[in-house]
Amino acid sequence: MGALANQLPIGLSIAAVLLLIALGLTFTFGQMGVINMAHGEFIMAGAYTAYLLQGFTSQSFLIALPVAFVVAGLMGLLLEWSLIRRFYGRPLDTLLLTWGVSLVLQQLARDIFGAPNVQVTAPGWLVGGVDVLGVRLPYNRMFIVVLAVLCVVGVWVYLTRLPAGRRMRAVVQNRELAGYSGIATGRVDRFTFLLGSGLAGVAGVALTLVGPVGPSLGTFYIVDAFLVVVAGGLGQLRGAVLAALALGFLNGYLEFWTDASLAKVLVFVVIIAFLQVRPQGMFVLKGRTLV
Amino acid sequence: MRPGTLSPRTLKRGLIALLLPALLATACVDEPGAGAGASGDDIKVGILHSLSGTMAISEVTVRDAELLAIEEINAKGGVLGKKLVPVTEDGASDWPTFAEKAQKLISQDKVATVFGGWTSASRKAMLPVFERNKALLWYPVQYEGLESSPYIFYTGATTNQQIVPALDYLAAQGKKKMFLVGSDYVFPRTANKIIKAYAAAKGIEVLGEEYTPLGHTEYSTLVNKIADAKPDAVFNTLNGDSNVAFFKQLRGSGITPQTTPVVSVSVAEEEVKGIGPENVAGHLVAWNYYQTTTTPANDAFVKAFKAKYGADKVTSDPMEAGYNAVYLWAAAVAKAGTVEVEAVKKAAGGISIEAPEGTTTIDGENQHVAKTARIGLVQADGQIKEVWSSPGPIKPDPYLKSYDWASGLS
């Protein structure tokens, strides 16, 4: 029974990881329609940022969060400016393009940092855990949950309360009309990409607490990230949150009752079945474009 | 918006671009592969490891060790008075690529022998290529046994030199309840079959057996299952990056090495570095060699490796087995007086060298190597301290014929 109760916080923490890796993708894929296979490599860039910064100060792990946002964000911006903006409206081409970019970035990481995994030492206050009512709560997983909540709140505030966020939504919902209204759509696109990639960088720092830090890091998370975005509905913040929670608990309990391989299969089956019923995902973006 | 369809012209171009390399590759394969390696003053040898993709993490270090051995042998005058010239190919963590590159090394480069492979999947993909071409492969990694190809020499441990001694060690420590964790492919599943047969015969209870896909990074549920089952020890056959996630997530769970040690058979010095020593310190590993192993040959090996590749580099069991493979082959060639494959095979039986791990001798019958088994304890500094070793080198027994409890396995 204790083990079954233990799965509750585990489901929540899996959901938090899923949400962190998918949050940035709701922007680049969900809002802009770019199938960004290099999203995983921006996560990797964030993780390596944490690796490079460690040892400078005692709080380097916390400092790494904003720094990784900037590093990965600038990489995303560069990618958008140099390549992706020439490919808008051609989702299949961006898929191939960004897949190529992801391979290049992986090999680059291998050449710079070496093929083996590197070690990011977790700060002391994130080591260990605490027992609450017989349920084990590891500190590192609690930290990831808190970080995911903060990121979601931040993104929500940005999208709904700030002028820049409103401009972004305007461009997504009707690009032409937004352009005619005086919004520099090109600049908004670049900024959306910066934001989405930057969030991937933040996820990368958090993932150093629970996962490997190596050149292939991104490949482990990219599929899950797309699953969350597709199941949640493209470009939908609440969709992403809900999908991450659903997939987190589904993963946690299915794996508890079966095993990891079968749970993965079952989760895919559930998602495929769900998309048969609701191909648009949990929530639909109400755009004003004539399709 | 551009339509997503392809114009016939682009399609044709794409097809040609796809087919051209394939055509070229077959053209090369069709060349008769008669000559074996030696031409003029050089002997070409192939090195075939994953230098990109998910296995590069491990295989690049083995390649480095093999190149070091070749360099050392050349510095001492080479083999049969000829210099060794390595031809390196990238298996790219993709098993068909391993087979393709093996064929290329044999028929196009005409190498005398190939050193390569890591995963059992890559070895199984290369095996038919080497048997068909009657060429030699030296495979440097511990594996699940139950194989003995006449064209492969296995310089890593087979099960009776690694897994069985580890089980003996746990049994001697009074561990009665075990939990098995592994990656979902041939090595862990076969290893666990052996472990379960052993457990059944020796009265050890197996509380759980769990597999996760390669590259899996979410271990909280599995750790919860282990915490719930309360085993005396965990036997870990996870491979690659998964180990990092597993140990990082195990540490927060309250399971400590004092209560529940994890015994790993695929975690060596290089992996400990990536996991973070603080996350794995106090747990056990089973190998035949550690960087701390005290032999004169190992002092020289570690020193030479650090001099060539950097002082922060570590040496590990598969690297040492790859390094040995080059020396064992060179010794067999010297004894045979030729690089011709059948002659080298015949000469190899009984060849013995003083390797970093101690005396290693080729078993002429199954082409494996007699090795000393060692159980190690991971230290906080990332090095591994030997806590037990077999009295001497253990004769390789890939089919476990000499163990009663294993009679139903192969």
C-alpha cells in the first residue's frame, strides 16, 4: 500500500519533468508550427551550461538556471534567424532541417566536451529526501516540481499580462492582420523562438539532477516532449499542463503495475486512441485565420 | 503556403542521391577479398567502434586504448618487422553499419584483423560477416556468453569470469534476496536467466526482475518498486546512460549501499565519472581489471594512457581488454610468422601475456581468455577499490558446461 501511495508524488514528478521539457516546445512547435527536432539539443545546452558553471560559486546551480535560459535562448534565436525563418509554412522541411541541426549540435558537444557523460554535482540541499506520512519525497524531484510550476506561472503571466506576450498571441492567431496592425511579425517570431529555446535550457539544468549529462541527452527527451504538446493541443499552455499531468500519472502507475517497456507501449496506445477521438488534442487553439 | 508534395524532378534527384552511395558500397564489396593485410612494410589493422551516437560514450575510450597499443608496438619495431597501420571506421551505434563497415575493412582495406564492437547487438551483426569472409575479429567487452565463433576472439569476460563470481561473492556475504534490474536487450536478459538459475540452485530468492528500454531516464517508479520489495542486494545489468539516471534517482530514495548494495556489471571507472562518484560510492561492481589493479604492466599502461590522452583520463576494464587484444594478436602473429588468418588462429591457443590485469592466456578451444575475477567497491574519488579477487585466472567457460545448475540454459 505504501508503494502505491508513493506512486502519487512520483507521478507528479514525472509530470513536472515532462512539463519542463515540453513547455518550450509549446512555443516553437505549438505556436509557430516548426517541428523543432533540435529542441532536445537546447535542453542539452542547458545541462552543459550547468556543468561549465559549477564550481564558480556555491550557488552556481541556481545561477545556471537564468544563464542556461540565455545560452539556449540565443542558440534558438540564431537558429531561427539563420535557417528556420526561410522555412515557415513548410513543416516537413523544418523537420529535416532541425533534425540535421540536432545531429550537428550533438557531434559538436561530443567534440567540445568529449563523448562520455560529464558530472554535474547537485548542491547539498538537494541531496536526500524526506518521509511524509510514509511517502518518500526526494528533494531533487520536489525542486523540479516547484521549478515547473514557476515556469508555467511565468509563461502564463507573459502570455496574458504583458504586451509582448499579447503581440505573440496576435501573430499566432492571425499573422497577416497582426502585421497590418503594425506588429513586426519577424521580430516576434525570433523572440518566440528565443523564449521556447530558453525554457528548454532551464529544463536542461533541472534534468542534471536526475539524468545523464552527455551529447545524446536531448534524444532521450525529445519524443516525450512532442507527445505532451500533441496530446495537449498545439500551442495550448493549459493543454500542455494537463497532458503532462495525465501522461505523468499514466506513466507512473502503468509502470508500477507492469514494467517500463510495456508502460511505454501502453502510453503510446492510449495517446493514439485519444488522438483518434480528438485529433486536435485536449484543447484547440482558436485562430482567426481562414484555413 | 507551399504544398507538401514532391515534384517528380526532386523525387528523382533524391532517389539518385540515396542510391549512389549504396551502389558505390556494393561495388567495393564485390572486389575479391583475397589478400590479407600485409603489403610492403605495413600491416593494416581495422578498428571498428561507435565514434558517434549513443554508444560513443563507451567505445571511443576503447578505440583510444587500442590505438595506444598499436603505437607502443610500432615503437618497439612493429610485428614481423612491419609497422601496424590502423584503419579506423565508425560503427555509429548502428548495428547494420557495423556489418557494412566490417565488410569494407575486410574487402576494401584488406586489413589483417579487426578490433571492434561493444554491444552484443553489434557483435551479432558482425559475426556472419567475419565468418563468411574467414576474417578475424577481436571483441573486447564482457558479454553474456553462450557463443564461440571460430572467427572471433573474446578478450572480455564471459559469464563465469564476471557474473558467476559476483553471485558467489554476494552469497558469501549472506545476501538471500535479490532484485534484478537491466536494460531491455540480449545481454541483460541472458545474464538474468543465468542469475535466476543460480539463485534457484543456491536458495536465493529473486524478488523482482525489471527491464527498461535502452536510453531510459525515468527511474523513480523502479526505485519505488525496489524500496517496496526490500531486497538484500540489487543486481544491475543496465547499460549506457541509463545508469546515470538510475543512480541519481536511487540516491534520493533513501536506499543506501549499507542496506542494499547495487552490484553493477556495466559500470566501470569511465561510467562512475559520468554518474558522479558521490551518487554511486559504496556500491559494488564486478570486472576483471580496475585502474587501481597493482601489476607492473598496469602502472605502465595507466601512465602511458594519461600521457597520451590527458591526466584526467581514467582507464577501465573494456579499455584494458581492447589494449590486450592488440598485444595478444601481435603475439599470435609473431608466433605464426604470418598474418594469415588460419595460421594466426592456430598459433593463438596458449598465447599468454603479462597484461595490466595480470597473466592472460588465450584458450585455444573457445577463443576466450583466462581472466581473474575481481569485485570492487566504488570510492568517493571515483576510483574502484578491489575487495575480492579469484585466487587465479578463471578458465573461460562460455556455455557454463562445468556448472551443474546451468545445465538447462544453453
